[in-house]
Amino acid sequence: MIIAATLLGLFCMVLISYELFKGPIKNKETYSLAGRNIGIFSLTATLVMTEFNTATLISFSALGYLAGLKALLLPTVFLIGLIFYALVVAKKWKKFNGFSVVDFFTIRFGKDIGFLTALFLLLATAGFSATYLKSLTLLFSSLEPHINLWIISAYLVVLTLAMVIKRGLIAIIKTDIFAFLIVITSLSWVLYRTLKLEGPASPIDIDPNILNNDFLISLIPLTMFSYILAPWYGQRMFAAKSEKVATLSVLLSAVFVFIFYALAVLIPHQMARKGVLFDDPQQSFPYALNFALEGLFTPLAYVVLFLISATTLTGVWNAMANIVSDMIPHSQGQKNKIILITILCAFTTYLLSNIFVDNILNKMILANIPVVALSFTLLAGFYWLGVTKAGVYASITMGLFSGVASYVYFGDKGIYTYYWAFLGIPLIFFSGITVSLYAKLRLGSQK
């Protein structure tokens, strides 16, 4: 195992060096969409590793430590959400085959809706990427706890950009494939080692009630109606070889994402059962890594963690850059602008991560408010020719109001997500449908 770990670590460094020093890709579409020719295995790997990130990993592992096996319901939410994506929008996105997801809104509803969509998605992705970087920073801070988090995160941003900035999505996918192959092995080994751990004390009190049932149930519709708009998923649908490849890859990724996060829950759960005590449950997974991958394994473990978050971050930054690029007049075909925009996105992530992010899971969920507000607009755009711009504006307004109002009034302790999901989302669709029908009736009566 030591030889294997050493070889894998060396191969990882070679991979990063190869992508860093290889000649740049000059074509903008190839840089951002990998030539629109990605097959099932590659697409599945990049979808899994784009979704599998250290922010969710840290959050789920902490809940696995505190709430026990009930936390396995959290990966189940991802399974349902990604299956919904595959069945409802994967083929639609590939059939549209744009450059960014904003293109669809601009073509379907006009430039004003397109601009509003771009603004919302950029706001959300900035929040997501900040939580991803924060979680990765926390993981690496366990190596050098005395170094300021601003410094650690700065190094991580620079290394992440250096790895893929010259070759775009092609470099991201290659790195994703490598990470995908070793993550299964690494997580399985960590679980095996924690099962063999001899606990220093009696088991930690595990309280399944920490995970509120209303909160868990609310995550299902929120995940379903936010994932369908994720710019990084849409980008990968555009990069797929065909509609069939797009759909099958998302279905396969749903299974693997569930398995990866289930392992992330089970590992800290074993720590709790063996009586390993932490001041902060978010440190349970890093501890498990240090224990299971000690010695020569430790460098490999952190290389893997870096790859997990680096490819997620670059995927989000690349999708953000595509959106911003589409908003800039006459930027089509100019790859250098995308590189500059990507760097600016990375810098924004760096600032937000260090200034605003404290509780990782809460901030990730909150960032979904502007995304869920667009859910009716997207589905109506795909499936209902009768939708009107008035209905679109009404649904977006209701989406923002219901999400923000739920958070302000009920808050985290009041499980605002429950009211947002089961009152807010129905109101989004009701307002969009009602106003669209009214606008059509009024237009018909005027004729």
C-alpha cells in the first residue's frame, strides 16, 4: 500500500505539471466546452467530482458524527435531485446546446430576463464557490493550525488556478477522472481503518434528533428545483457527445455521488461510536484521514482532497466565466477574456470565503434562493409554450420574496427551509401560471 500510495501521489503531481506546462487551448468553445464531444465515462467522472466537494463533505461528516446513521438521508437527497435532473432537463439542455445556461433564457424570453438570470446565477455561484474554498481551507488548516486562514486559502486559490487555467474544461475533466478513480479507493480504505480503530473512551452520545425531519424533507424539493439550473451541470450537458450520453451520465453520477457522501457520513459515525471526542465535529473527517492515511499516506490524502475541491472550484469558475462572457458584447471567440474573468471569479471567491462564510451548510443552502426563484422560468421555458414574460417576472419575484421572507421570519432555528420549500416553491409556480394565463386572457380580450 505504501508503494501504491507513493506512485499515486507522484502520478498526481505529474498530471498537474502536465496540465500546467502544456500549450494553451486557443479556441474559446474548446476551452470552455471541451469540443462538445465528451463520452459517458468522462462525463460521469466530471459530474461526480464537480458535485463531490469538501464543503458538503465537511457538513455531512459533522452530521454523521452528531446524528449517526440518520445522516445517510442527506446523500439520498442528492440521489433524488440528480435523478430528477436526468429525467427532466438533461436532454433538454443538450438539445439546446448553448454556450452557457443563460443563453437559453435570453433566447427564450429576451435580453432582460437573460440578464436577470445571469445576475442571479452569478450571485448563487459566488456563494457556492466561497463555501467550497472555506471547507478546503479548514481541511488544510489541520496541517498547519497556526497559519492564518487568509494565507492558506490564498495558496489554494493560486494552485487551483495554475492547474487548469491554460486548458480549461479539458484539464478539469482529466483531473476529475483521476480523482474519481482514487476517491473510491481512498474513502473505502479510511472507512476500513476507522472500523478497526480502538476507541479511547465510551461512545459519544449520538442524537438523531439533531437532524430535524422537516429540514430533511425540505431539502428534497429545494435540491430538485435548484440543480436543474446549476450552470456547471448545464455546461457539462453542452459538452456531452449526445443527449443519450448526457442523460445516462447524470443517472450514473447520481449513484456515485450517493455512495461517496454515504461513506463521508459513515466514517465520522464510526469515530463517534469509538468515543473520539472533537471540540468541532467538522474536524472529524480530517482526523479520520490523518489516522487512516498516516505516514506516507498523509500527503496522498491531502492531494486527493485538493483535487476534489479544485475541480469543483474550477468547474464553478469556468461556468461563471461563461456567463459573464456572454454578458460582454463582442466577446464570443475571445478565450483570453474568459481566462481573465476566471481569475476575477477566483478572487471574488477568495474574499467571500474569508469574510462571510462561517457555517458552511447553512450558507450553501441560503445561496440557493436566487436559483430556486428561476425554477418555474426554466421548466416553463422547456415545457410550456403559453408562458408569458409577465408570468416569468411574477414567479421570480415570488421566488425571491418567499425565500428571503422565510429566512428572515423563521431563521435557521425555525427551519425556514421547510416553509420555503413547501409554501414558497408552490407559490412560485402558482404565480407564474396564474399571471401567464391572465395575461393571455387579457391579450385575447383586447383583440
